[in-house]
Amino acid sequence: MTQAIPPDVVALEDYQRLAAAILPVPARAYVDGAGADGLTAQANLAAWRGIRLQSRLLCDMRGAHTGLRLFGLDLPHPFLLAPVAFHGLAHAEGEHATALGAAATGSLMVVSTQSGLPLEEIAARAQGPLWFQLYMQPDRADTLALVRRAEAAGCRALVVTVDAPVNGIRNTEARAGFALPEGLRAVNLDGMRPPQIRSEPGRAATFLGLLDQAPRWEDIVWLKAQTRLPLLLKGIMSAHDAGRAVAAGVDGVIVSNHGGRALDTLPATAEALPVVARQVAGRIPVLCDGGIRRGTDALKALAMGAAAVLVGRPQLHALAVGGAAGVAHMLTILRAELEVAMALTGRRDLAGIDETVLWPSP
């Protein structure tokens, strides 16, 4: 059944407001919560808002469009759905509904390793392009099994999340007593070997085996040799790691601080993006997520060197409020906002967006 979208939903913040009233308190703590004090999550939003744009008037906008080509795919706009776990928290149809909404707008969806539905089932019903987000497993055989499943399912790229070898300190979730509801789990990991963790009184598991088999740079080089799919690293926030990524032979990087859910007090992605883009220097595409809530945010990211942007939490807000139609509407809003921003800054296509879109710093 198609869910009706309330007429007062005109921006992404409206979906967030309404989702807060729909989602149970523990689920909302998971979806909207962040690491520790939430300072990085707040900074992600504030940083985009603090960047000013520069208008350009009387430009020739004939034939204007938002299309791009990315890793062999022709996409109608630069908004991708970031990997988000457990869509079943927001809607009974889970990732199926999200994929349907993405396809309705020609959007690319990145399926999470921690999806609540099997990768193969999502891909079988999806009508649009998919990438697969990979958490590398303690056993290389398990990692390779996930890669082969993604290849067989028709995923067009692998996105390896590298910034969360351990979970961040999730105080908001702990206070709300969040636990996955019965019947919802990371089904793609069924049967795989978890880390071998020791136990000592008064100690957390972090340095008691949890990190012993966490991925290292040599594992990225190994993984790149195992697949012909484009390989992107998600979680790059420094020039150092951007340089290591290029040296490792990856095909792209995603500037991301995990939505502020991992290490709190990291800088906003809007701060890290130009640093990473300068280091990469056009050798591979740079993408960005973290706090993208307006078309103007995307315009600013593209001006600072991003090829595309990813949207995380808003997809679950829209899913909770409007199901597949909500996801499609949310993406339509973002694309429309980007088109207006491009029109008012005189940019006919994405290739024409550069640093001159931004108001000069004093």
C-alpha cells in the first residue's frame, strides 16, 4: 500500500520531524543518535550551513542538467543513498521499499552489509543500480564470500567502510535501551565467524581481541586484487589516509565521519573534503557524506571537489513517513533544490561547478 505523504512535507527537515513522532523511542535513538556527545554530527550540519554561495547572473542556462557518469554508470543526479543498516526499523518492507523509492528517481542505492534483508533478495527486486557496502570480516574467507555474493547479485561497486573497526560510544542508544526488535538482524552475516574476544573484569573488549583481526592497509591491497568491481573506501578524513588510499590502488574515496556515529569531535566532512580533494588531486573520484540536507549542501560539496554526495539518515526518516514514495519524494526534493541552486549560481551542469560558486573567505 502506498503511504500518503503529508502536504506540509517540503524539505528534509519535515521528514525528520514527522519520523520522530512515528519511530519508537529506542529506534529513533539508533537512527538519529550519534557518537558520545554528538558534536561531530552537529558539526556536519553546521558546517554546510556556514558556507556561503556566490550568485552569478544572466548566464546561458539552455540545456542545463544534473547528470553525471560515475564508475561506468550514467546517473541523473549526484545524490546517492548511503549505506544504512536495518531499514526494517523504519518500515515493514525495509530495504525493498528504499530500493523502490531510489529506482523511481533513477538513484543509486548502497546496500549495507548490515541490511535486515539478504543482499540477493534486495538485488532481485531492485529496479535501479546498487553498490554493496562491505564491512571486512575477521576471516578473509568470509569477506571474500560477501564480495562474491555482491558480484553475483549484480552490484556495480564495493564500498568498504574503514572508519569503524569498533563502534563509537553510543550514549543516546544506551540511554534509550536500544536493541534490535525480534526478527531483525544482519542476515548477510549469518554463519560468519565473529571476532574472538577475551574477557577481563573491568575491561571493555576493545583491546581484548576485538581489534586483532581488524582490517589494515595490506588487506585493502589484497581485496582490490580479488575483484574487478570498482573499490571505494568510505571514512577517509585526512590527507594522510587519502594518499594511502590512492597508493593502495582503490578506485575512489568517500569523505565520511560515519555521520558522527564513530569518533566524536572529528571535524565536519565539509572541513575535511577540500583537504582530501587536494591530496587526491583528481586521480580518483572523491565522494562525500555527512549532514547533506539541502541541494545547496550538495552544490557546496561539488564546488569543493566532490563528484557526488551520499545521504544517510534522511532516507530512514522518509521511509518511516512515506515508505517507498517518501524516499522518492525526498530525493526529488534534493534534486529540485540543487537545480534551483545551479540556476541561481549560473552553473549549467555539474562540470561547471567549481570553487567560484563559493563566496571568498575573508
